[in-house]
Amino acid sequence: MNLKPDAPAVIPEPAVKCRNIWKVFGNASKIAMIRNAVINGELGRDEARGRYGCLVAVEDANFEVRRGEIFCIMGLSGSGKSTLLRHVNRLIEPTSGDVIVEGQSVPSLGKSALREMRARTIGMVFQNVALLPHRTVEQNTRLSLELRGESHETSRAAAFKALETVGLSGWEERYPRELSGGMQQRVGLARALAADVNILLMDEPFSALDPLIRKQLQDEFRRLVRTLGKTALFVTHDLDEAIRIGDRIAIMRDGKIVQTGTPAEIVLNPANDYVAQFVGGISPVHLVTAEKVMIPMAQHLAESGNGTVEQQIGTLPVVATSANLTHLIDLQIETGSPIAVEQDGVIVGIVGTKEILRAVQGKRES
């Protein structure tokens, strides 16, 4: 008999960690002073720009991106989201702070090591994909592989595979001018996939597309990230887009991250009035799960004052903790009864009419 205790679960290191990132643009001799003054509360963002001509673009940003996660950075124009994203592959140097990618501190990398990381670990797709007009779709797709010295055969095979992955088989010999906007974005994504990088940086890649094509590419992007096991940082100014594709969302305002959480956490529990304004028009029905709205079984038994779990449940419909609000509403309409919530074969909670109505309203019982 094995009497040894189970080993503790090993939590994988995040793919990306940002630690206390500051970015101040302006007079080099004043940047450190401005940063310290802002930290100490002696100077505001507007005053730094007005008095010293310095822009505090990112202010003490901290976040982690888990492996296999789509992490959305969301905010209005000028909020600092694209500036923050560009710190991950060091297109922008931080004023202070650290970015750690796959265990390596990006600001400390030498030129050769940084080129290697950009070539083999991180791929980036911009809003303007910047395809070279004189190169075919296939040649554009294999460009990054050529730049890192891969053979013609290897890079061409990778390009064809990536184009097939994004649904562009048969378009390899066409030129960018022959493609729609959505197809050009697919080529940009294929170019990043062909390099077989682990981390994708997406800077508002779909924002210029019409709504139908945009929705299709959002769904396709999420599917590809899941299927290929990639990690993605996705910048957008559109909360609907962030909720649609993001596992977690960081909302920025004036260079600061004001809230980080899952779509459901942000919609149901906005951190402040600013976030609440963003989420005011978002329906919670696809975000809320039974686990989030149920009354725990122990509490239900205590409040009801009688009966065992088996007696309380009887013939009630049973759902998993992951069942969404739409399913709960359908069951409530169909049966008119409370709903039992099950996890690993054990009844862990009850959802009644009151809990469903509160969830639809976007409120939780305090």
C-alpha cells in the first residue's frame, strides 16, 4: 500500500509576466523625476504633460498570462493598451519594470537574444497587416522564416500548412491586392503561425473589418488558439470582442489597469463606475454559470430547516456547475421548479427563481 501523500499539483509558470511596467514619453532628463512624482502622488498625468511635456502612457502595470490563455487588454483610444502590448516583445522599452516571457527578462536581453525571441517565441499581428504587395500570399507567409534563415523547402512547407490552417488553401499564388480585408488578416495570422511561435500578440487585428467578417474571424481565432495550444495577448477597444474571445480581460484607463478578471467577473462585479459604464449594455446570460448564482447546499438546508439532501432534491432537474444562465432559464420555464446543481456526482447547490432573476438583472445577493 502506498502511504505517501499525494504530491502537490505543479502550477505551470505563466507564459508572460509584466511587473510594475511604467512608460513615460518625453524629455529624457525629466522622465525619472516625473515617474517618481506620479508614484508619490505629487503629480498627475495631465500635469506631467502640461508642465513638463511628458506623457505617462503606462502606469505601474501588472498582469500574468497563463499558458494556453487568450488574455485581452481592452480600453479606449489613448488608454495605453497598445503601448503596453509592445513592451512584451520590446518594440517599446519600458521606463522601468520588467517583462518576463518564457522565464526570460525581456528588457535584459541582448540584441541577438531579442531577435531570437522575436523570431521563435513571439509573433505579432497588427491592425494593418503590412503585406508586401510584390510578394504572393505564400511568399508573405514565409517571410519571417526566411528572415531567420530557414531553407526554402522548410519555409514553403510551413507557409502552405499555415495557410491551410487559416482557410486560405488555393490562394497561395495570389497577391495581396486580390484579397479582401478579412483574407489579408488571415494571411497576417498565417505568417505568425508559420513561424510556430508559442505566443501571439494581436493589436486590434479585426477592428477595420465589417461586423460579419469580424465575428467569423473572432470565432476562428479562438478555435485556432485552442487547437494549436498557443498563448495570446489580444488588444481591442471593443468590450463585446474581448468578452467573445477572452479568457480574462484587463481594462485600462489613462495608462492604468483598473480591473482584471474573467468576462463574467467583470460584467457581474465591475470594480468601479468606469468599468460599470462599459459593461452596462452587456447581457450576462452567456457568461453566468450555475456555480456563480447557486445557493450552496449547506446554506439551503439550513434555511429550509428540514430534510436531507435526498429529500430536498427529489425529482428536481439537475445541471452541472458549468451550465449557463440560458440553460437555467429554459429549465425554469419548462419545469417551474428549483434546479439542483451537481459537481463530480455530488449535489452542491440549488438555483431558484430568485437567483435566476438576480442574475438576469446583473446583481448578486449581498
